[in-house]
Amino acid sequence: MKIAALALGSLVAMTGCIGGYPVGMIYTGVAAPDGAIDRAEVGGAGKTDDKEGKVCANGILGLVAWGDAGLDAAKKAGGITEVQAVDHSIFSILGIYTQGCTIVHGK
């Protein structure tokens, strides 16, 4: 019984929140702004985010991972030179397949 309780407690501790946003144990499909750059800080007259660049990194079972989800890769994908906002998305099904993306908005 103690082992089962410990296992359940560990499982719950591994799920919950990443950066303050909810993460599900069975399914996760979350998009969130970057903490350092958000639309509220860079919005205003003359500032539009007419371009978008999105790049993702993927993983399977926490054993293998691949992809470039970096800011520079996202800027290149969208042809962006002036970053106005950065968002992140997280997708996971049972932890078997996971994907983390960086989405850059700007000019």
C-alpha cells in the first residue's frame, strides 16, 4: 500500500504545471506566452506582428528527442528580423509523444 501511494504521489508530482501553465498527465495541448516577451509589453502604435515563425522539437517516451525549437530558428522560419512577441506551445499524449514549439511574431 505504501509503494502504491508513493508511486501515485510521484506521478502527480511529475505532472501539474510547467512555468505556471497546466500540464496534463494524459493529454496536454497548451499555448503560452514567453515570460520575458509578451504582446502587452511591445504592443502599441506602429507595432504589428504581421509575420510568424514556428519551430518545434519532439520527443518519444523521454528516451529520444530531436528538433530545433530555438528563437533563432523560429525567426529564420518566419523571415523575422524584429521580434515583437514569443509564444510557446506544449503538446503531449500520455508522455509517449511530446512536442514543444516556439512561435515568434514580428516584422
